[in-house]
Amino acid sequence: MRKLGIIMNGVTGRMGTYQHLERSIVAIRDEGGIPLPDGDVLMPDPILVGRNESKLRALAERYDVPRFTTDLSAALADPYNAIYFDAATTSARAAGVKAAIQAGKHIYCEKPTAVNLAEALELARLADAKGVKHGVVQDKLFLPGLLKLKKLIDIGFFGRILSVRGEFGYWVYEGDWQPAQRPSWNYRKEDGGGIIVDMLCHWRYVLDNLFGEVRAVSCYGKTHIPQRWDEQGQPYAATADDAAYSTFELAGGIVAHINASWVVRPNRDELFELQVDGTEGSAVAGLRNCKIQHRAQMPKAVWNPDVPDPTDYRAHWTPVPTIVEPDNGFKAEWELFLKHVVLGTPFQYDLYEGAKGVQLAELGLQSWAERRWVDVPPLTSEAAREAAAGRSGGPSSPSVQ
């Protein structure tokens, strides 16, 4: 058995606890590890890191993890720990990742990878210079619903794709009469909060990988709820945007529009849904499910507001069957990254890909501030490496602000 020490920083938060610790690393451990081609088994050995010792101890006991500490420096100094994972707050992420790179650790982290593009590119440059492997969580690509959608795209079901329309979100309690489902820092701009910074990173990798490279963005943000209550029940001013209404121009002329909101009461099948319309067919994909309508199944729609519409439009959609139940998306990507570290197998979701998400969020904020469309300059890994190293000065260079 080959053990691999993994520093897990920020696991006391919701995502860190459930998606990364419980449903990924602990699940891999409880399944007996990851089989390797030579017959050996790769076994993750986490050390939980955070600021609150009592919370860490409780997590360690709940999940039978023997190692935990509040001393990040000591964990980084231990050569046994080969990987540094960061799910801490966005504003603190870059400092932790930089320290881990300096210590020679391979990097795997949540997104956004940094608070601005310049910092995101710096992390990627530092990791390359140090010779460590690096990856970013891009979990939505591994969702069952989007995996089905990707298969439909690959087999040409849609014909020519015309447009993508997305709805994401739910009502996050203000915290006065019900505890909020998200931490209060999410609603303070000064602490790195805001739904544009959070969600446009997701939309970048989803749109780029499924439909086509994002070429331009028009984004409008809004702080709909100006006051919320924190974890101690104290009121505070919500200074960050809690809703974003974004339109994207994609390669190939595809138009995408995605609404993201923490102040919406969903009237849809799932909390995240994408509708894709093409010349030959359409699909609606959510977190887990996907349904389709081919042009031959399409009912005739006639607009007549004077009489009741007799057509049951939902009845003309067909569910895409689940042939093989996919693994948890976070766990699936963790396994890919761990194999990348140990075996050198490909892993495309590196810190440069993470920088693309930061770039789009930054340009989305610019679009909102200036109330206009903003072009998204190409940010290939090669161009990003040149920009991060300060060697790129051509007209197609990424905008580093």
C-alpha cells in the first residue's frame, strides 16, 4: 500500500467537510484506496488543518482521521505530506497556496484560486517554477446531468447549437429567523464575497468545456438583500452582490445566458438547470437528470392569449437514461488528480484553467461597473504562462489588472 499525505486546509467549512473530506477522501479510504497499474494501492492519508482545534478534533473523531493540527507551517514542513489542498476562504487562499508551493507541495484547491487575475497567474507561475503539479476543482463537469449533456453534444444530437440558458440558485436565509445556509463572509465584498466572483468561475469552465470558448461577457450584479445576520445572530451590512445576470458570447456564435441568485425561490426540477437549443434538438440538464426533445417530437406552438393552451409541453420531453451511475463528481476529480501526482497521468484542470475563471469573474465585475459588453481575451495555458512570466506584450495577451 502506498500512502500519500494530504494537507486539507479549510475542511471545517460546508464544502470542505462534506464534498472533499467525507464524500471524496474518506470515501476513497473506506473503499480501500485507488488501485494502481502495478497492483499496488494508493491510500490518501489526510491531515486536517484549520484555526479551530475543537472543530478539527470533532471532524477527526467523526471520520476516524488520526491527524489534525492548527499549525499549517508544521504540516507544510513535514515531507510526508505531498499534497496541499485548500478550501479556505477566497481571500486567504493565495497565501496558503504560495506557502505550500514554497514548501514543494503539489497543489489542489477550490476556486476562485485568487481574488484577481494577476494573483491567479502568479500562483500558476510559481507552481511551474517550483516544478510541482497543480489542479483546480471543476466539479460541475463531473455532474451526472452534465455528463449526459456532454454525451449528447459528442454524438451530434443538437445539430448546430444555437443557445444555452441557465438558471442557478436558491433562497439563502437572511439569518434573522432561520440560520443562513452559507457563511456570512459570502455577502461581504471586503472579505472576498459575492456571487459574481463565486459563480462566474464555474460558468467559465462549464461553457468552455461543453460549448465553446467564452469570447465576451455582459454582466449585471445586484445586492438585493442589503442586511443579513451572521453566525452570532448579529446584523451586518451585505456589501457583496447576491445575484448575477450574465450573458456570454461563445466561439461559433453560440449565445449563453445564466442567472445566478441566492435570493430566488426555485420553480424548477433542480437547483441548477441548463437548457440547450440546437437546430436538431434540445435538452434540459440539471445536477443529476437530463431530458431531451428531438425536432421530430416538437409540438406545434401557437401563441393565442385568448384561449387556454391545450398543449402539455413537458410531456414531449424524454428523460435520458442512466446507463452507468457515475461516482460523486468531487471524488472522481480527486481520484484523477491523485493519479496525476503519483502516475503522471493527464490532468487538464490546472491553475491556468483556474485563472480563466478568475479572469471571467474580473471581467464580469468590470462589465457591471461600466454597464457594457467586455471582450474576454484568449488565455491559453501557453499565453498565460508568458503573461505570468512578464514576457507577453502582443495584442492578444491576457488582461492582467
